[in-house]
Amino acid sequence: MIEGRFGESKELFFEVIFVGANGEQFSTEALLDTGFTDGWLAINSQDLGALGWSLITLQVNMQTARGSAKFNICSGKIIIDGVEVIIPVHVGKNLPETIMGSLWLDVMRLVADKPSNILTLEIVQD
């Protein structure tokens, strides 16, 4: 189980660890965005250089809260809730933060109890 935090504007933030192609690990905070329904993770294109992840697809057009945008899709390795996974990662320009998509809610249990300041994500075991 990973503990998250509530942002000043009621956002939900969780820690994920990026694993670069060379095995180096980078911890980062990601915003859980339930409106991002077509993917697992989105990162800013400037972060891709340090990670060295492999490109899968170029210039996929997607609708975002700010309108239409183009993303490259890379194969990325991350660690979440202590589990290492390889997922498709959307890479775009001008993303203000790392974004976790709502696909995580298909495999993880979200507990958000703001009055008690409890925010957790946990992988659901079959």
C-alpha cells in the first residue's frame, strides 16, 4: 500500500518510482487524474531523456482538459506499491506534473478519506 497526500486544491498525489533503461531509479510525485481515462501514466517530454525509455508510437492525438494534444507513447518501467511494472507511457510537452491515469483504478484500490486525512492506493490481489 502506498500513502498519498491531498493537494491544496483537493488533488490526489502518490509517489511512483521511474526505472531508467540503465536501471537508475527516480522517485517522483504523480497526480491521480480520473479524467485521464486512456492511459496509465503521462510525463513531460523533458523527463524522457534521463530515462532512456523506448519509443512505441509517435504523435498520438488525444483530448485533454486543455484541448487536443499530441503524445508519443513509450515503454516505461516504474515501481508502484513495491511492484515493478512495464507500462505504456504518454509523453507530451508542457505537462505541469506527472499524471497517473484512471486505468490504475482497475488494478488498485483507492481509499480517499479527506476528513481523516487518509489517502492510499493498494494493488488488488486476485
